[in-house]
Amino acid sequence: MTGTIPVSAAALAGVPAGVQAQGLWTGRRQLFVRFAGEAETATMYTSTALIREIDRQLGRSKFHSIAIGGRDPLANVPFLLSALGASPPSVPVMLDTDGQRPGALGELVSHLALVQVTVEFSGPDAALTHALETVTVARNAGRRHALVLTAREDTTDAQLLRVVEQAHAASSDISVVIHPSSQPGDTPSLDRRWSTLLEKALASHEDCRLVMRIPPPTGLR
């Protein structure tokens, strides 16, 4: 561990082990570094404490990767740099973000194996612009990158296909994951709409896939 990286602190909702609920690594067992939202119980971690907790859990059990997510993880870049820079984990690190801070990704991206930007179709058009800018930062850094489209009940096929086209324009190497809309408690099933949608999406971008989300409590993000 180097002594030149300052120790900082952040409010985390925990460092739980679980199964990734959505995106490119859906179904992978991961260690989650979750930044706390306003309504969540938070615990203050120093970067040193986070390093210790990651090392402890990686030493006890097998994980595919680490997922950094929760509320606005890119608002905590100094904290993440302090931890990841001081003691790089032995497994790949994924960032799951809404992409609203593309300018904050630059310093952190070299520590990441995957930048996953999630679009939930609930914000203004500017939110998508920022999400695609975040994709561009990851592409320019030579990091694997994915765009996750989580459809809502009112999300139209035209909206989804337009975003796929924009994603392809931002990066021909991007992986696009489409999660069909569903309600809590729904029996997992898809109608023909989704296979037709995937066919149309593939006409715009080759690396598109249709994946059902894993609901809680098994699925985490």
C-alpha cells in the first residue's frame, strides 16, 4: 500500500455479497460496494476500512467481480481512487452508473474492467446525452463498456430502438442489454413484442441482447 494516496471517507449502504440483477454481468456473483441513498441506513467507511472489508470477503469466498453502484458513485471518485489505487482488488471491478457525471469518470476509469451505464427512461433528454458521453469516455480509455436499457411500462419500442442507434453512434464496441419491463411479482414471461424488438435492434447494432432481470432478494445492484 502506498502512502501517497490520501485516506477519505464515504457513506455506504454496505458491502454485501450477492448476485448481479441486471446488465452485462447478470447472474454473476459479485461483491457490491453500494453508496447509500437518502432513505438508506448508511455507515461511514474510510478507504482503508473498505480495502480491509474487500480483502476479507475475497479471502473467504469466490467472486466473479466487484460492482460499484448505489446512489451516484461518481460523486465519490476521491474515495474510490484512494481505495482502488492503494490496493487494487484481485478480481475485476465494474462501475454501474446512470452516466450523469461523465467528467468524473476520467480519473477512475483506469481502475475499472467494465463501465456499465444504466438508462431507466425516467429523466429528461439531457440525461441520455450525459449517459452517452460517459460511454464515450470509457471507449476512449479502451475500457469495456455497456449500456443497459431498463424499459418501463410506458417505454415504447421506438424509444428503445432510437437509443440503440445512438449507442452505436457513440461506440461500435458497446454491448447493449435490454431488460423488458415487468412488475414486482410478475411471472417471468415475454410476448412476441420483445423478440421482434431484438430483431430490429440487431439491425442497428450487432451486440444487443435481451435479458430478464433477477428480482430481489437474490438480485442486487
